[in-house]
Amino acid sequence: MGSSFAFPLSQGTRPARHCKTSFGARDFGGFQDCFFRDRPMDTARIAVVGAGVVGLSTAVCISKLVPQCSVTIISDKFTPDTTSDVAAGMLIPHTYPGHVSQGRGFHVLPGEGEGPDASWHSRSSALMLLFLLPCEEGLVCFPFHHDRKFPEVSPAMLNYTPIHTQKQWFRETFNHLFAIANSAEAGDAGVHLVSGIKGSGGWMLTRRIDDLWELYPSFDIVVNCSGLGSRQLAGDAKIFPVRGQVLQVQAPWVEHFIRDGSGLTYIYPGTSHVTLGGTRQKGDWNLSPDAENSREILSRCCALEPSLHGACNIREKVGLRPYRPGVRLQTELLARDGRRLPVVHHYGHGSGGISVHWGTALEAARLVSECVHALRTPIAKSKL
Ligand code: FAD
């Protein structure tokens, strides 16, 4: 019993395979041959759409938690070209609208306007994408301003996720990342490592999906981790971009992170570069770097840390945060012309995808497990 992916259990290791295709949008014939020739009849075929930190970690969690399944990641972009690759990687206990994260279990630094010079210096680990700061709880994190005006979300749009669930997502992710931070591979931190895939591959297919039905009948279950792509793929008008531009620079003498009170200006040192930020531009889809944005970011960061005037190898990066009033973690049964396709939606992490991805991925894998169970149970199957 095992899953054929990065962590096959008793089925033995399959070679990592990254399959690029050029066939037409509705032609999965070759794809079937490529992936399922040796598939036992009762193996559930699962497609994960999206290869950001959310899609990759979801694929890993499914392969670990769901017995007898094959997992294929299908995405039009892979690392280093996803939003997840642009993230500075601060672990912030984002609460999704309507919630305040300042509860027991979190050590929270003072917030906007409450501290000296509205800037905060702390000792950070040197690990890119992880900034783990020791304190009583093993972690220091920033406050979420519940009275904060950005992004604007109308209360009517709130998608209630209990605060204890959000804390669980954050803690599970923290534990996952903490283990990575203490592992031998920590120096290679990046989206693959953070998502748990560790470069071991699995079945990956480079392809844009325009309609989830394209995956039927090649797959039994689809997991939608397409982030902002869900605006089209799931027809979800609630998800929108919040553009973020950052600079990745070489400044190895910067060893501490600095963040202003609003969180708009920040300097996060990592293993391979220092990230200087940033912007938050609601509704802006522009993925091209803007020279004026870059000048402003550098000027704001140099005001906080003048030695950055000597930074070199400046690279401009842009990512679109997939904002939504609440992460969508939900099973939907698509039906068309008498056909049924179970879809587990897992997207909408806004500014907090790195902070909670492992926790939400575990939850998504549980939903997939329920779908697999239903497919294998005749009575439940009849409802699918
Ligand atoms: P993505 O990384 O965007 O992945 C979506 C995937 O779906 C991509 O592979 C894409 O190619 C694929 N896809 C989309 N549509 C289709 C389609 N139709 N067909 C096939 N494939 C498709 N978070 C933190 O927790 N801490 C931080 O410090 C932090 N800093 C950030 C700084 C910046 C500047 C930005 C922009 C974001 C930051 N974030 C941070 C937020 C974090 O990056 C996101 O929450 C996270 O990356 C979302 O991950 P995702 O996998 O859902 O989306």
C-alpha cells in the first residue's frame, strides 16, 4: 500500500520524472500511457494543479497520507517562476479576515507605531525562507493588525475559519519548517525544500489547464492549488492579486532582519541573498518589475540600513499574492453530462502561504482521503 510520488511507501522508489508536453489541451492519451501503464486497478489517480509551495506540499502530504494513489503535479510554471519563489519567507501567523492571531502560544512583537523608531531588529537564523527567532514559545512573530485597513475586505465576504484551526495550520507549518531548518539540507532552502519535496521529483507535467474538466477521465480526483489561477479555473471572483515587488541583493554583512512597523519596508537576510521589500498593490496584475518601485524600495531600505548602499547584484522580482477572504479548503463535486469529478480546492493564501502551507496541505490531504474513500465505497461512490 503506497502512493507513487516523491515518497512512495511500499511500492518502491520510482525515478523522478519531469514530463514536458506539447500535446493539445484535450489530449491526455499520451499522458495516460506515460503515467498509468503499471497502475494497479484500485490506485486512485490524483492530479494536483499548481506547483507553488501550496501545490507541492499538498502533493507530498497526499503521497504520505493517502494509501494507494498516484499523484501527478500539473502546472504551467514551476520553481523558480512561481509567486512562492518571490516570498521573503517570513513566518507570520496571518489570520485571514475577521480574526486576531494574538492569542496564547504566540509571542508577539509590538505593532505599528508602538516601538522605537517603528522598526524592529531581531536575531534571525541565516536560513533563506525561514526566520525563526527563539523566545519562550520557540518563535517570535509579528502581530496581525485587526484594525488594519489593507486589504479592504467587506465583512459580508468573510469566510469563517476558526482561529484555533488557523493556529493549528501555523504550528504544523512551523514544526515542519523547524525540522528542515535543523536538517543537513537547510542551506539549500527554496520552494522545493520548504514544500517537503526536496528535489526528489515525482510526476510533474508542465501544462496550462484552462478547464478542470480537461483532467477527466484521466484522473479520479483533482486538487486545485492554482493560487490566483483559481479566478479562472474555479470561477472564483473573490480571489484577486496583491502585487509585491522586492529586490534580491548581495549584502552578506547584513545578518539581522529589519522590518518597519507597517511591514511595507523590510530587509530579510537569507542564505543566498537579502530580500528588500516591498510593495502591496491591490488589484495590480503587472508581473514586470517597475523601475520606480525598485528605486523607492532601495531608498526606504537604505534609510533603515545605510550599509545597503553598498549592496550588489540587485535583482528585481515580482509576485502576485493570491488574496481571498479566507483560504478555500473545500471539496466540490463537479458534474457535467452525467459525469462527476471530485475537486478539492486549496488556494487563496494571500500573504501567508509560506507560513501556513504545511498545515493547510495536511487538511487538503485529509479531504482527498475522504474522496478516495468515497470512490472505493460502493454506496458513497454512487453519490460521487
Ligand atoms: P503560487 O506560488 O502562485 O502557485 C500557483 C501555481 O499554480 C503556480 O505553479 C502556477 O503556475 C499554477 N497555475 C496557476 N494557474 C494555472 C493553470 N491554469 N494551469 C496550470 N497551472 C496553473 N508568505 C509568507 O508566509 N511569508 C512571507 O514572508 C511572504 N512574503 C511574500 C513576499 C512577496 C513579495 C509576495 C509576492 C508574497 C509573499 N508571501 C509570503 C505570500 C506567499 O508567496 C503566497 O501566499 C504563496 O506563495 C502562495 O502559494 P501558492 O502555491 O498558492 O501560489
